Amino acid sequence: MSWTAEPFKDCVVDLPHTAVELPLDYFDETSYQREFTYQKHLNWSDDFANKEVSLVFDGAMANTRVFLDGVQIGGHKDGYTPFEIRLTPYLKTAGNLITVCVDGSENPEIPPFGGQIDYLTYAGIYREVWLKVTDRLSVQNIMIETDKVLDTNKSVKVSCFLSNPDDLALSGTLKAEILDADSNVIAVQFAEIIGLKTTIDFFELADIHLWTLENPYLYQVRVSLDSDKGIDRIIQKIGFRTADFAADGFRLNGEKLKLIGLNRHQSFPYSGYAQGPASQERDADILKYDLACNIVRTSHYPQSNAFLDRCDEIGLLVLEEIPGWQHIGGDVWKDESVQNVRRMIERDWNHPSIILWGVRINESDDDDAFYQRTNAMAHQLDSTRQTGGIRKHAGSSLLEDVYTMNDFVLGEFEIPHVNQPLTSLRNQSEVTGLPQKVPYLVTEYNGHMFPTKVTDQEQRQVEHVTRHLEVLNAAYGDDNIAGCIGWCMFDYNTHKDFGSGDRICHHGVLTIFREPKFAAYAYASQGSPKNRVVLQPVTYWARGERNIGGTLPLMILSNCDFIRLSFPNGTSIDLQPDTETFAHLPHPPFMLSESDLSGSEVGQWGMRWMDIEMVGYVNNMQVVSRTLLADPVATSLAVTADRSVLTNDRNEVRISVKALDQAGNLMPYIDLPITIEIEGSAKLIGPDVTSLKGGATAFWIRSTRELGEAVIGVHSARFAVEEIHFSVEN
Ligand code: GAL
């Protein structure tokens, strides 16, 4: 849908839309904390006659009021959940000016506002808006619950919720079908409509594929309404899986799984929250395929359907939580928060990827009366999932099924060197104070305890990596910890009260542009080499980068069995993973220390620097190699797109730019402004002049919604122009 936004009366905007495009850093975040107005004429269509017509907003931040021809007809006080505005009683055959006032101010009556929050809540209609036209009786929602999932024959219960705003006498039938991944119908059941909720059961379903992380098999449930009051159809995807948190860890489909993941905000540079499905999906792909994570926490609010759908498709588990950050407001605020539990669950209950509902305000103090209500709401709506509630204090009342804890204990220590025993995670009994062990998950660590910029000196980055590895190792080694979810996936824009003064929290293992820091490979290297071979030395390989000089001890993150290092003088050393320091990691890092080099010519490094070649072996086969150069020289600019197709819709493509030396290594300190020129049917998000940070950056483009060609050119003073060509397709 295209909308006109105030104060630019003639400005036609496209959804998703951010009300104020912010600079990357050092901006005034109050600039979007005010009201914005969008307008659209909805011309009468004969298709509306005798129908139910409504507008469905997938998300608008933060307090939305909707008017038709000047009369308020609805509103919504949550920036993260969808809402439907019924137009039927108000639509005229002429007129129908729809005005949407979106107030981006931090209204203390609406969660998460009222205190400080360490992230931004960018104003605007930042997700899609749909025109929904149905018969007067229609299917509003369905809930699909699977049962006996680990038995040979499985069961499914489909609860169908009807929408009947005119209170028509109910009659007719509902048909529910289960379709396999090839859209073959494998089971059908009918039911007479018995009320606004009708339940249809399937029993003895045979030959059903489980939804697993390796093969996330999705079925579809199609429900058709057949009544003289209305015909309708709704389709939802489901997966057959069990997910259980117990005192001795987490099990997916009855099998133990250590949960390893990262927290994700839904923000992007410049565009804030307003990016389309492809960008959301890409973040899920990065977590699963690049970072080898098996879980993500949607900190600190429900995220887009596109993101969750992708998690279902690729097999990435999700902890989803209600909006909030440390602050609990008054009674009106709490009522909204309880409603947020309902809105989140009713939107998302069919996602197999979601394994836990977060029903506390992140890191708030205990408030048993309030959290009994949020837990009751979750359990009443969804009997199939456990609840958690993220806290940061020990001895909190356990009202949830899982004690979910932000454990920042590691921050209280400095790590001089990796070979020292540390407390990386607390013992769960110390945290819960309970006599018995309970289901327990670590939901944050690191973050503000050790902010690390991609341009920070190598030694700091080594420590950043080490801290992530230490926690992973501790989580892997403790059966009473279901897993750990680190803070956080990428750097994010924030309020002046947080971050490095630049309005950025540099807490990510990726930059805000989704380019990896070294710490990204702490996660990536724990994945199987069958999926992706990783060999990442934590060094820029320069004589004078570290204090005092040299690069030792040198850490290499890899999932290879062993690594052979070779030097130009003919010396070579085979390294084994450091299973002593990191006994519990699937793939401990490799360490090269002074003692490994003593006696060899290599150990006598002086001021003459030399190359190093690293070759990784799996099953005695060479699978990867890297050469780090003593004399890196700016050689090429690698410009690559995340997707080869640009579509004429709201899907963006991310384009990454990296300055490389002769051996294809990043040049982290290159001082290189770049200019982006676009010709044809595409436009740029953000500025067209930018610079590399840590040797790399990225930008997003989207189509102008016209078919045709688009040429993206990246210009710089040191390299030839690099171009990427797209044909813009449907
Ligand atoms: C936590 C909080 C996160 C983020 C993080 C930074 O306390 O839950 O939202 O602020 O600290 O480390």
C-alpha cells in the first residue's frame, strides 16, 4: 500500500516506512518521538458490498489511532503486534479518507516505555498494512496443537475461531485438511460449526515427518468455512515436534540439545525497523548458517512474521518475549502488558520454531501478582509451550516453567590470558536459591560487560572472542544449563543513556551492517564442518598491532581436526585444538604460543615480518587454507550481494563491500570513503557516501517497484568501479 505522510503533503511513501530516517550515529533520538500522520483515499469498490472490510496493520510504532473521514474508528497501543481496524460500518460509496496518526513518543502508559530502554523504537508504519475483505462470517484465526508427536501415530487438534461481528445465527461446516510439503492432502476432517470456536481433531496420523533442526519439515493446515453466512479459507504452516525444558537440560523431539544462540533486535541502520521480509529472513539465515546458532531470542518484543516464518523453514528455535525493558508501569501499563502476552501468542502459536514464551518484562524486578497474570494468560492460551521470564537477579520467584537468567558474571573479571580458570556462568543453584534443580536457560551474557568495536585493537578483540568462548564452554559443560543466548547478534542504535556516546551499542558479534567481528567465528566455528568449514585466525597479522608487538598467543577459530601452519622459511607446525582450556566446546580454538615456536627459526621473529599459511584438515583431508601476508597491499574491492534477484516489491538486497589484500584478507584499517551510484529501478537506503569500518561495510537497496534493470556502482579513490547488475523481477 502507498500512503501519504505528514508533514510532506505531496510525499507518497511506501510501506514498510520509517517516519524519520536517522543518520548512522550521533543523532537526536527525540526527532522521531512525536506524532506522524499518514493518509490514504480508499475508493469504494463493488467488491465491498455486503462484505466485511477491514485494515490489518502488521505493526506500527507506537500508539496508533485510525480515522475515517475525520472520525476515529480504532487504535492500538502496542508497537509490535498486529491489529485490525473494522471499516465496514463506516465505508461510504464516496470519500473514505483514512488517516492514521502514529505517535512515536515514549508514552509511559505503553510498554516498554516509562523508564530507560537500551534500544530505539523507531516511529512509523514499519510493517505492512493489508486490506481484508471477507464475507460477514469468516475465519479469524486457527490454533493447531500437535499431540502424541513421538508416537508412530500422531494427533492434531485444530481450533477454529470465527469472526461474526454482526452476531449472525451460526450454521454450516468447517473443513480442515492437512497437506504435506508437496501440497498433497494427507488427512481431512469436517465439523459442524458449534460456536465462535469449533475444534476439529485428527487421530492416528501415520508416516508423519518430524520437524527437526536438520530437516524442518513443514505441513500446512487448511481450514475452509462453508456457510450460507460466509465462505472463507485460511492456511497455516505447522511442524510436528516436542520441546521440553527439564532440570537436566533441553530436549527437542526427546533428544538432548544444547541451545546456543544470540539475541536479535529487529533494527537496521538508517531505516530503523522498516525493512521488508527478505531482510528479516536474511537475519535468520545468518544466525543459522553463518553463525551456527540453533536458537534466537527476539529481544525484547515480538518480531516480524517473515523472521519467524523463516525460522520455521530453516530450523532455528525461537524464544519470543513481550515488549519491555526493566521498567514496570502502573495498572494500565500492566493491563496492556498482559494483553501483549495474548497478542503475541495468538499471532504466533502455530510456529514450530517457537519453543518458549518470555512473559516477564526483560530484567524487571519481581512482581508476583503481575507475573502470575502473564503466566496464566500464556498457559491458558497455549498448553503446549513452557514459559520463561527473563531476569537479571538471583533468588527471583520462579513463576514460570523455566528460570531464564541474564548472567553477566563474567564481566566481573578481567581475563589476562585464556589459560586461567574463571567463573563464566553461575551455577544455577546459586542463582535460583532453590533446593532442587529446575529448568534453567541463560538468556544474555557479555554485551555491555565488554563492548567491542570492529575497529578495536586486535588484543581487545581476542578478549572479546575469549569471553564468548568461555561462556559457551561453561554452558556446554553444565547439564543443568539448557543453553546460552549471547548479547548480541549485531551492534544496534540506542538512546543517549547507553552505548558509546555515538548512539550505538557495540555489543554485537556482527557490526550494525551484519559484517562479522572476530567474535562471530567463536559461534561459527562450533558448527559442523559438514555444513561450513571455518578457519579464522583472530589476528590482523601485523608486527606492531598488539601492545609490545607480535601476534602471540595466536588464537585460530576453526572446526577442523588439525591445522598446519607453514612459514616461508620452510618451518611448519601442526596445531591441535585446545581441549584442555575449552574441554566442553565441540570445536575448541587452536592456540599458537611462544613455546610452540621455541627453538625454531620462526621463534626468533624480530623486526622482519613474514607470511603465515594455515591449512585446515578434516578426516586427514585438506579442506581449507588461508595465507596471511607480511606485506598486505590494497588489491581489490569485493562487492557482493546477498541475493542475486531484486524483486519489484518491498524486499531489500544487502550489498557488502570489502577491501582486500593480494591474498583476499580484509584490510581492517584502510581509510576508504566510497560512493554508491544507482541507475535504473532501484533506490538506496541510507547515504550514498560512506566509509569502510574494519575494512568492510554494507548497504541495502530496494526496487522502485518497477520492472527493468538496476546497476549498482561502488566508486572509491583506490579501486576500479565495481558494479552489480540486477534485473528487477516480479
Ligand atoms: C541487558 C539488557 C539488554 C542489553 C544488554 C547489554 O541488561 O537486557 O537489552 O541492554 O544488557 O549488555
